[in-house]
Amino acid sequence: MHMMTEGLKLAAGRALEGLLERGTATAPRGLAAGMTITALVQSSTAVTVASIGFVNTGLLSLKNALWVIFGSNVGTTMNAWLVAALGFGFRIDAFALPFVGIGAVLMLAGRTLRARALGQALAGFGVLFLGIDVLKDSFSGVGSMIDLQDFITPGVAGWLILIGIGTVLTVLMQASGAVIAIVITAAQGGLLTVEAACAMVIGTNIGTTSTAILSAMGATSNARRLAAAHVLFNFVTGAMALLMLPLLITLLGVLREWFEQPATPAVMIAMFHTAFNLLGVLLMVPIAPLMLRTLAGHFRTREEEVARPHYLDTNSLAIPDLAIHALRMELARTQGFAVAALAAANRLPPDEASVEHETSALQALAPAIGNYARQLSAASLPPALVETLAHCLRTLQYQETTAMLMREAVALAGNLARTATRDFSAEIETFRQSVAHLAEAADPERPDFSPGAVSVRLEEAEAQYQKLKEALLLGGAHARLDIHTMQDWLRLASLERRATEQVAKGARMLAALEEGTSAAEVARNDEAERTGNDPIEAADANAG
């Protein structure tokens, strides 16, 4: 089974990944992709692990991956049909040995990796059925002497024991298909009744969840949610199959007669395996949205909690003034992220982890804020609120620009970490301190927050930037600094200077909106800042 699965995965290569990426846009397509890929590689575990990996890297959404997982549980039933059809309907050695021979030749003489992998898959396929032939002969001899039913508790308790055995075997072997092949051959040999074999098959479904659980350890929240969904699906499906076990076997017996299938345990087990997985998928159709909502509230990381809107309540949209107030409060949070990112990037050396954390939180919140603003703009708003809403969105734009600049600055600072700048250390340190003071002043959560103080700190940072710029240019002109290094330092200083301007604009806009300043006055204040004629700073100076 291992040879066949690994060979098929290698032979298929990127085609399977492409099918997963392109073929999961809707629930039916995701279901079909999961069924198809699992039938091709004969391993639901491989598809589950691949899906978790794709969700972990963001290539696949949780919603789409959910249906891939459901489809893989149906696709894995193909293995039982292969065993039932080929293992007991043909002379096994007549068709299995040629597969082994052809596969061995390809493995040894194949010129490409894909050809050798295909050979491995064919050889594994042949050896799998030769193994089934050995099991069939062995079980048929033992079955006449031993009846395992004598050692199994009758009723539901006995079925639960068999489910546990099937689960443990699958966990140990890490291949539900191989366990099902053993169960089918044992039932054909008379060691197990059809009911007992079907109970063990339920256990194999539950046992496959172990790999998903292991794969999700240390993964992202969405990957862990997908693994949890896989566990829930298999346990719910298994519980339903156990409750309906006698009824399902009776109904399948009627269907078998209707389709004129042979009355063999192998066919009955294969039919049962397919039927209860299909019923499980049908059961998931109405409850999948609820499952997604439930899982969304679990496995939350600290980053997700931070990036979740705290004030944007859809109920507030009915009262525009309340909605605007909620927007201002949420923007005060995002301003805190922008300020923290600026402060972290300004440290020596830059705190890359903090910059990544703060900018990621801001960028995760931005779409929620934008969507809330769009919903609010759809209502009939008075002109003053329309302008206020526009300025709220401008504030968000300032903050997002800061995040973008800080990511770029951190990347550039990493390259400059080893460059010698002793001749300019005083100017660099003074500029760095002025940026730190600005970042501290621009935090609206501070009790002493003042737009006038922000303007003063911005002017100081601008003055120190000009001094640093002049020192760097003179250093380059007098060959005390490599020209490329000088350009990189100028670029880094320029990024931080632009970030201070954006942070200051956001802080002042928030202050003006919080104080109820008219939209026209907010615009004048912002224009004054851009031109250097700052009425707020002037007012503060006059008051002093």
C-alpha cells in the first residue's frame, strides 16, 4: 500500500496540487476534487495532509478545503471496491504478477522520475493483491477452525470494541486501505460476520484522523480548524453509521439484489463503506456553515484576537452617529498599531517580529473597517457625516501607508546593519530619538495625547532628518561613505520621515474628528500640515 501510494503521488506530481488549487472554488468542485485525488492516489491521508498544508500556507481557504476533506472520505472507499472486485472476482496471480513485473522494470529502467514512480505504483498495486491472495488463503483455513464472534461481546458493546480495534489498527499502520483489505479478506474467510467487519470499517474511518491531528500541530489556526473539521466529520459519520448499522446492512442487501451483485461479504462491506461516507457528506451539507462558524471561534491565536474588530457592531449601522463613533474608536486602535510599528522599526537593531506583528494586525483589520464604512455609506447620511466618513477612510489610508513603509524600512535596515557609520552615529541617533518621540506623542491612547504636541514632534523629526541628510551627502562627497551605502541610508531615513508624516496626519485627523471638528476644518488642518502652516500648532503657541 505504501509503495502504491507514494508512487502515485510522485507520478502525479504538480498535477494534484494544481487540481487542488484550481478545482476547489465551490463546494461541489471541492468535493469532486477530494474524491478524484483520493481515488487516484489511494490515500485519503495524503489528501488530508496536503489540504492542511495548503490551508497553512494560504493557498486554500478553510471553506473550500472543508469540502476537499469530505470528498476524500468518499474517494477512499474506492480501495474497498478494488479489493472486492479484483481480490475476489479474478485469479489474483493472473493479473497481479504482470503488474509486479512491469512495475519492477519501470522502477529499474525508467529514464525519468515520473516513469520510475509509476513503476513503483504498479509494483505496489500488484504486491498489494498478492498479499490479499495470501491473506485469503490463510483466513479461509483459519475460518473453518475459529469463529472470532465467540470472543466478541454481542450487541452494541461488541461493535464498539470492533470499532476500537479498527481505529487502533489504522493508527498503527497509517493506512486505512490496508486495514480494510485485511477486514474484507477476514470476512470472506469466515472469521468475521458482515456486521462485525462493517463495525471495524467504521473504526478505520476514525483512525485516519490521527494523521490530521499530527499534521496540524504547530500549524496556523485555519489549519488546526481544518484538522478539527476532519475529526468532527469522521466521528459524526461513524456515530451515525453505528446507530444505523443493522438498517444500513438490510437496505444494502436489498440494493445488492436489485443491482444483481454477488452475495459476498466483500461486496457488502464495500457498499457499506461507500454508503455511510455518502450519508456523512449529505449530513454535512446543512451543518457545514454552522461548523465553520463554530470553528472560527476556536483555535484563535493572539494575533487573530488582536486583529479582530472590537467596536464595529453591525447593529450600530442603523444609527449613523453611533456607527461613526465606532469607526473612530476602531481607528484609534489601528493608529496604535501604526505607532507601535514605527517605534519597533526605529529601534537599533529594528524589532522585526514586532513590526510584522503590528503591521499584520493593522492590515487584517483594514478590510473589516473598509467593509463597515461601505455598509454605512449605503445609508442615507447627512452631508456632514459623509465628509466625516471620508476623513475616517483617509485616516485608515495614512495608517496603512505607515505599515507599508515600515515593512520596507525593516528590510532595508537589515541590509545596513553591518555598514560602518561611526562618522554619522550622532546624527543617526538624534534622528532616531526624534522619531521615537513622535511615535510616543502620536498614540491617541495616551492620557496626555495632544495634536499640538504631535506637530511639535513632527517639526523636530523633520529638522533632524535634514541634518542627517546633509551629513550623509557630505560623507558621500568626501568619500567617507560608499555611495551605494549613502543612498541606502538616505532611503532608510526617507522612509522613516515619510512614516512620521503619515502617523502625524492620522493622529491629528483622529483628534479633530474626536473633538467634533467640522469636515471642512479637518481638511484645512491637513492641508496646513502639508504646506507647513499649521493652525493647531499656531493656536498652541498663542495659548502658551
